[in-house]
Amino acid sequence: MKKTIWIVDDDDSIRWVLEKALAREGLVTRSFRQPDEVMQALDEDGELPQVLVSDIRMNGASGLDLLQTVKLRLPSLPVIIMTAFSDLDSAVAAFKGGAFEYLAKPFDLSKAVELIRRALEESERETTVEQIQDVETEILGHAAAMQEVFRAIGRLSQSSVTVLITGESGSGKELVARALHKHSPRVNQPFIALNTAAIPKDLLESELFGHERGAFTGAQSSRRGRFEQAEGGTLFLDEIGDMPFDLQTRLLRVLSDGHFYRVGGHQPLKANVRLIAATHQNLEERVKEGVFREDLFHRLNVIRLRVPSLRERREDIPVLAKHFLLQSAKQLGVDAKRLSDQALNFISGLDFPGNVRQLENLCNWITVMAPGQVVEVVDLPSELMPNSYSGMSHTQGAAHNDGTLRAPIEGISWNELLELKASEMLQDDIPEIMNVMSRDFESVLIRAALKHTHGRKNDAAIRLGIGRNTISRKIQELGIEGAKDE
């Protein structure tokens, strides 16, 4: 049976108007006067709506109660709550209850249809996202750079060879290590991970190899190290480039003959462990600097796997963001937020120097801090806006051959970015915004023109369509350097 849009309102005229408007769009509707009729239809007919549009206040019933009941049975169903302007406090409660959006009465019919269409699109996307959530996900990604990683994991699936994983911090090196273990003959044995940079130098040896009772002050009992804990399985050593030089020698010995001693021990122990190491550093350079053993490097560098940065796989950002939003919502016990198409385009253009980990943190922030269920660009952290945070730069716009500028983000115009900046300044109560933004605008134009003309201000004035005296005065007022008379 085809899914339909369900409309719930005790006002006959509202139902009629929405039915006709949606029918003109080729959309199928089903109308109800009371929430009880909706629940009866769910129980008896077995039909499921694709979108539910409900009034918030009806005679003898509440749209909020209906929302709560429906969400328990159909958690992914987009529900639009219709409310009068005086009911905006109730609209807040609707969002807390998991509403997709609210529609204020009296509403513009075209905007109502547009909102319902957005909810339909979300309903269709939700099926795919739920499939992602239901599968025990190791690594998400469709980008060509990630496909190379997946192919390598597949080729190594029948091997226990040592692997060195390289890549920037936060790019997902441990996820790759876990995937290598899961798709290896050792899958039913332990996977033990240790970040060598996070353990103090004087404790790292004991962490790796264990210790005997009385080996040092405080060693009141014997303790197994990570090599013993990983027996038969995989030991993952993250940030191997930071391992102290003397411990590198002990690790090399284990890799060479498969034996090691606990701290304070005299009996050699046999290690049956697959080693996977990871680093964000250039180990060849570390070897040249004399802080990493060359023989250990060659022992580790049997198979090298490079994990691409997030900016090398931007097409994966939407699916990763949806996954992290679902994940964080599940942890907090709330409904998952949804990024609008513009917000998704916006974050897909960010550089994310912290890579996947930074995107995950952003999604956690959105889950807790962003208003409403559908997150727009203006709802994102202010430090993500252009020129507001040097640590997270944005893909820059470029010039067409005709001199016009491309928008830096697909789907978001320069006017919209300008409006966002103005809104931010207004919220911060910055005085004389018109003067501030006008100076910034003129400065950007003149600097761009001077760069284009290699500093020749007369040529720049001609390109900008202003007089020579005007550009000279502006250059002096704005403190622009590098201009030449010829």
C-alpha cells in the first residue's frame, strides 16, 4: 500500500485546503478529525503514513499527546505540528517531543506544501540512515580514497602480517586497525589498543610487557602487560612515533624473536600477537632525526596503509554526519537532529583539520545545542562562519572568466553568507555595523583588484570602475599596503 500524508485537524476548512493543495502536487492524503482516529487506523488498517501533519489543539485531544504516542511506535516518522501564533510555547514542547517542524497558523499555503515536501524527502532519507544505524558499522565511506583502504583490508583478510597505518590525527586510524582485526584469522581473539603517547614514559614499559611483584615501588602484585592480554589476537599501538627510544629496542626484540620479559622478570614469555602500529608523523623523518630506530621502522613498515583526511573525502561528510547525529542522539536518548540541505552543503565545504573526530564533535554539539529538529546554517556554531576561526578554514571561492565570483559552497550564495555575518554582528550588538561591513567590503574589493593588477592602483581603479583619486583615498583610509602608482 502506498504511503500517504496524514492530516489531523478538527477544523474542516484546514483539512480541505491542505488536501486540495497536496493533491495538485500529486501527493496522496488521508484526513482525520481526532487523534483517536489516527491510532485506530494504525491498529486496524496496518497502513503507515510517510508524513503526519497534526494540529496542536483539538477538541478533547492534544496534538502533543498524539506526537508522543506516534513517536513511540514510529520513531523515524516526520511529524509537523500546526499551531497558532499564541501556541509557540507549545511548539517548543513539540520540538522536545521529536517534531520535524511546526507550521504557524495562519500559514502561507505554498510554504506549507514546501515544508511537507521537505518532510517527505526526510522520510525517504531516514530509511537509508536507519539501515546504516542498524548495521554494526566499522568504517563509513564511498569516496575513492576510502575504497582503496577497503580494498587493502580485503586483501589482508587472510593474513596476520604487521601493518603500519599512517594518517592525520582524528582520521580514523584505530577504526582501520579494528577492521583489519575483525577481517583476519584472529577475529575471535582479543583486540588490545594502547596509545603510546598517552602513557607516561616510566609506566609505558610496564603497560606493554607487564611486571613482576616487587619490580618497582608500588608493584605489590604481578601484572600482565598488553602483549599478554593480546595473546593470540591483535595489539594496536597508536602514535608509535612517540615511543621512547629505549622502549623501541625492546619492541624490536619482540618483533624479531617473539619473546619478551616482564619488568623485573627472568623467564622469557612467548608472544603470539599480530602487531598493528599507527602514527600521524613522518617516520622516515623521525629516523633521519635520530629519534626513531631505522631497524624498527623497517620491521613495522611491512604493509603501509594510509588513511585519507576528511577534506580528501568530502563526499563522505553527509553520510558520516547523519551517522554521528544518530549516534549522539541515541546516547542521549533524544530524537536525532537533521541537517538541512544548505547546512549539509556548508559543512561539506569545511576543511576539518581535526578530521572525522572533529566532525563527530560537531554533531555532538548540534545534538545538544542546535534549536529545532532541522538544523540550518545559522544554527551552526559561529566559529564555523567564514573568517571567524582560522583553525577551521573554508573552501575559498574562485573567479569565473567573466570576473564574477563563485559561491564558496554549493547551494549557498554570497548574499546568504553576508546575511549570516550581519545577523551574527547584530546578535553581538556590534555598533555601526553598516560602516564596519562597508569598510570590509571595500577593503576586500580593492585588495582583490590590486592583487589582480600586481599592485598597480591605476589599473585597479579602472577594473573597479572608480576614479584614481578615489582609490588612492580609499587605500590610505583602509591602510592597504602594496599599491604602486605605475
